[in-house]
Amino acid sequence: MAQRLSAHFVLVIKEALQKSFWRKPALKTFLRSSGVDGSLLGQLSDSESKRNWLDFLIPKLEDNDAGQLLLERMARDLASQRTFPDLMNWEDTDQKLADAKSAVAALKELMERLDTNKEERKQVAERRKKGEEQRLANIRSQSSLAMFKERLDKLATESLGTTHGGYAFEKWFYEFMDFCEIENRKPYKTPDGRQIDGALTIDGTTYHGELKFEAKLTEVTAIDSILSKVEDVHDNTMAILVSMGGISEGAKTKASKPKSPLLLLDYNHVYVALGGVISFADIVRRIRRHGSHEGKAYLPVADFSGS
């Protein structure tokens, strides 16, 4: 729907039309080139004044969206005038030019305000649209997070500590990484049966992924194994251990040292991500920042606010 021009705006357009064209044929030519319908122009009598012409035409244009758009286009053309050929070579040309330029300047000022208001309305509409899109995205995200949580709860209840559960958790975890839009490489087996571990890439750093779905704490021996794997790859590779059974204090101590390549996460971190409180990528960033500052590979969820 076209924006309705104010009554004042329309009056300024009429004034600019009257002042810009002194002869009726010149005015009619402009109206025709602006898109005014020929059937309307045919009703204009040469015996009537320009003012009467415009008093007849303008209300008919104001009455519908197409006419409103035509009035706005006409206003832009009038406001962009630099010369006034129809006002030249009269005894009072100087006065006619001064009046026309004054009317056009007033119209130009209104056009600038109109454009500013349009841009502001456009920005408001875009913000509202983005806000609504984000609201719907949040609803979809929460719904999807709830489904991931439901699947994990079922796995933990029925299969924690089993070989089958471990593979199912691995599948669940990398599907969750896809949902989180975290670049990852899923685990796979080579033709000779060798297991290739999965990996995540966050902020340009690749993390070897080690997943534990056991009904017991991860101990020091697991840390030794992970560290030895990381030492065999290039410098920009680190490791993330996700242990759903928790991590022993000894394992946390073993993994913690200056420039440690290992970050430790447990079920608390996973469920915080599933709750939508903080993204999984941001959890990794927080623990890594904490490790860089304190030389510790583990940061409890309860301490996140101070990290």
C-alpha cells in the first residue's frame, strides 16, 4: 500500500506545479509525462485556470494508491528541477523564477523529510522482522534442544556404561555438533579396522574429540592416552574430553599444566548447552580461556561467571 501524503504535502506540490509552469500547455505536458491518465487530462478545459485544473486533478489522484504513487513521483521530478524554461522571456521573469525556486525548495525539503521517515520506518520494520525471526528461531532452537536432551536422557537411563551406549552417545554428540553449527569430523573406521577419532574445529583450532559414556569417573590413565594422541599431531590441534560419568580430581590435575592442549568437560557442561543458557562453542571458549589464564584444563559450570 502506498503511503498517503499529508494535505500540506499535496498543497506544496500544487504550489510547485503552478509556479513552475506558466503556460497551460507546458503544465499539461508535464502532467502527461508524469503519468496522469489521458482521460483525466481530456476533461481539462482551456477556459479554466491552472488552479482549477489542479483542484480537479489532485483529489482524484489522492483517492487511490496508484494516484498517491504518481503524486510522489511528480513531487520528486518537481523537486529536482534546476531550470524553468517555461518561465523565461517574460517581463517579470525574475519574479517568476524566484517564486518557482521558492516553491521547489519547500517541496524539496518535504521530500527529504519523507525519505528520512521512510528510511526510519524501513529500519523499524526490519528490526521487527529480525526480532520476530529471532523469536521463532529461538522457539525452534529450544524445541530442538529439548529433543536432543530427551534423547540423551533416554541414553543415560538405558545405556550408560555399555558399549552400545558409547556408540549411540558418539552418534548423538556429533549430530548435536551439526545442530550447533560447529565444524566437525565424525569418527570412522579405516578399511583395515583402525578407528579414526572425531574432531571439532572452533575459532580455527581443531580439537581431537574423546567421548566417555561410562558410569564411572574418567581417571588419569585416560588423560595419559589422550595427551599422547595429541602430541603426535601438528601444533594447532588440541583435545576435548567429554566424560558423562564425570572426571576424577587426579585426572583434572594430570590434564592441568601451562599451555595444556586438553580441555575437560563433563555432563554438567553438556546439559548447560542443552538448556540453551550458553552455546557449546562458548563453553569451549570459556574453558580454554580459563586454561590459558590459570593453567587448568577443567572449569566447573558454577564458576563460569567469574571466568
